[in-house]
Amino acid sequence: MMELIQIKDTDKLYQQALDLRYELFFKQPNLPREILFDSLENNSVHIAVACEDNLYAYGRLSEGRPNQFKISQMVVRPDMQGQGLGTQVLTKLTDIARERKAKQIYLNARLHAIKMYENLGFKISGDAFVAQSTGVPHIKMVRDY
């Protein structure tokens, strides 16, 4: 049975999350694996959907300024997409942010994922832009409380 859990950087599932993030976001543009370890990585909440020792979906929540949170690195294993796993992770991340008194949550969405974020109350903020590191178009989305 799949579970929605918080993982730590010492967990085997965390290593799977790193592998999946690298594979889907950074491998094709031939970026070094070190790109995974940005300034937010160590001070974030890491949420995963997993079954036994297999990770299927992942997302990260980071507090930037007081009461302002960023969701990033949302990823679902390709063979598991379209089953609502990303929505489960996103819902848990927003719940945690609200428990921590969030006034705003933001993220940079890939254009194909806009609808999922809109369904959970996020609104487009600004124009689409191309991520410098990957060359992939994104758009900022915000949810205020």
C-alpha cells in the first residue's frame, strides 16, 4: 500500500528522490549531479509517496522569508504519472506550510502542470520564463492565505 511520508536525507528513499529528480530534470541538459544540492536542500521538508522501499513521487517545501514558502522539485515517476500522486504530495506540502502559518506559497511550474496547481488554488503570477539551468519553460504560481 502506498504511503505519504516525510523523508530525511539519511533515508534510502531520499536517495531515490535525488536519483529521480536528476533523471527527470537535470540529466538531459547534461548538468552535474551537484545541482541537486542548492541552498534550499538541507533546510527543507521532503515529502514522498512510497510503497515499501520504492519511491513514486516527491516534493520539497522550503521557508524563504517568514511565512512565505516555496514548493520545488515536484516529481512523479514516469510510469506512475496521471494517478494523482503529484496532487497528494502537493496537498501535503501545502498543509504543512499552512500549519507553519504560511501567508503565501509559491512555486515555478512547468507549463504542462499548470492545471494541477490551479486545481489546488494556485494562480499564475507573471509571464512564462525559461529556467536558466535547464532551458525548460516555467511559470510562477502563487497561493495566498
